[in-house]
Amino acid sequence: MPRHRPLEILIVEDNADARDTLRLLLELEGHRVRVAGTGGQAVELAAGARPDVALVDIGLPDVDGYEVARRLRAKLGAGLFLVALTGYGQPDDRRLALEAGFDTHLVKPVDPDDLLEVLPQ
């Protein structure tokens, strides 16, 4: 049984396997998911899709996830829940994520229960 109301979720991840795994997990929970492999694609897609949540990898090939977060926040405002997904888990990494506009920070590999727990109700 789904834990949340259905959300519009944008996954921004350049690793196809990780992106597909996250997409499948979230779709099985009843969410509507769109995916982007680069930060530029994500910003473009979000402008039309207006997601409730964006899961953003920090290490992207074009612009880093911090910049993606700043751009998404500027376009979509405080109503967007931003989750940093990264292999970087030191205190400074968490601070940088919050400063860039992320609401929370999860370290890869992300435990599915931890991910589902942070999603807004």
C-alpha cells in the first residue's frame, strides 16, 4: 500500500541504472515520475511539468546539482521539495546542499525506506 498521496516527482540522475531503479521504486509507490539525465534537461522539464518533488544528483555532467537546485528553486519557488542525492556525505556537503536550496540530503546508495520517509505527505 502506498505511503503517500501520489506526487509528481522529477529524478535528475545521469546514471541510467540508478535513475531507472529510483523511477521504478517511486512508480510502484503510486507516484508519477519524470526523469532527466542532465541538469539542463531537468530545468527545462520542470518548467512545464511543475513537480512536487525533485530528486537531484549532485555530480551531473553539465551543471552540478547545487546549480540545478538554485535554478529549480528560482523557477518553482518554495513549493518544490528538493532532495539532494549524492555520494558526498560530509558535514560540509550537507551544508552546501542546504545553502543551494535543498530541503534534505541523502547519501547514495539511498535506502528505499529512507527515501520514501523524506517525501512530503
